[in-house]
Amino acid sequence: MPMPADQIETLIRAGIPDARIEIVDLAGDGDHYEARVVSESFRGQPRVRQHQRVYETLGGRMGTELHALKLSTAIPE
Amino acid sequence: MTDARTRIDEIVKSNDIVLFMKGTALFPQCGFSSRAIAILDHLGVGFETVDVLQDPEIRQGIKDYSDWPTVPQLYVKGEFLGGSDIMMEMFEAGELQQLLEEKQVARAPS
């Protein structure tokens, strides 16, 4: 089931308030997204944990409602 | 431990590099799995794959095992490394090659 980009952003923002979030709808079908999430709170965390924290904000939608999300995370320069 | 968990634990611990994926190395059934295979192929390392589409128990079980919502998932020497996005980030940064060398699984035994 498709999910609008602003809903994804809202969910991530709720869980990681300081995040800078960029979302691209890759296929224009509301089902394949690319998201880049930059947050100071990632500092010191391994990549796996950074991605896990983003997935947590999506509360179980990842892999179900949200089929494909290409994710990258970073710490602000 | 549940059955699936025990089985996954055995797979993860008995293979230096194992990728849980959709489809097979020759015929990946999803773009993310395909990308993961391309990275491993490019690195020229030997690896095992598990097709989660053939086994519903493993398909669900692996998500619980790693606390990770999607497939593919890469394990190196028993350690969960991440999905295809992390593999790509690490590969591009040269970190994946470095990690495999450190863990002494850099090259496939011929």
C-alpha cells in the first residue's frame, strides 16, 4: 500500500526531532523511496544502529506498508 | 529459542559470510538483494546465501533475529552488518573491504 512522502518525514521527525530529512519518491508510485537522514544524535553509533533508529520511527511499517526505502544516514558535517 | 531462531543461529555461525536474500545469487528476486549480490561478487569473496522466499519461518525469523525489518541481511563471522544500503555505504567508503580483511575472509578459497 502506498505511503505519502510527507507521512514518512513526519514519522521520522517525531522520533528523531533534530533530523534533516530528504525524501525522494524514486518511482513516482508512493512505494519506492530514498531517504537521507542527517542527525547529530547518530554520533558515535554504528551504521546498523543509525538505520535501526530510523526504522524504529516508522513503527513496523517498514517492509509492510512501506515496501522499499533506500536509506542513508549521516552525522552533520 | 524457537526452531527458526536455532536454525538461523546455526547458519550464521557456520558460515563466514552469509546473505539472507530474496531469490538466489544467480536469480535475485528483488532489487535490494540483487544489489547486495553485486557488491559481494565485486569483492570476489566466497559467500553463502539463504533464500527466504523458500522458507516462511526463516523469512519472519531473520527479522526478529536481527531486529531488522527487511531482507537482504548480511552476516560476517556471526555478526550482523546490515542491509544493502549499509553494504553500499560501506563498500563505497572502502570499509567493507577493510572489514573483510580484518576478519580474514577477504578472498574466496579457490
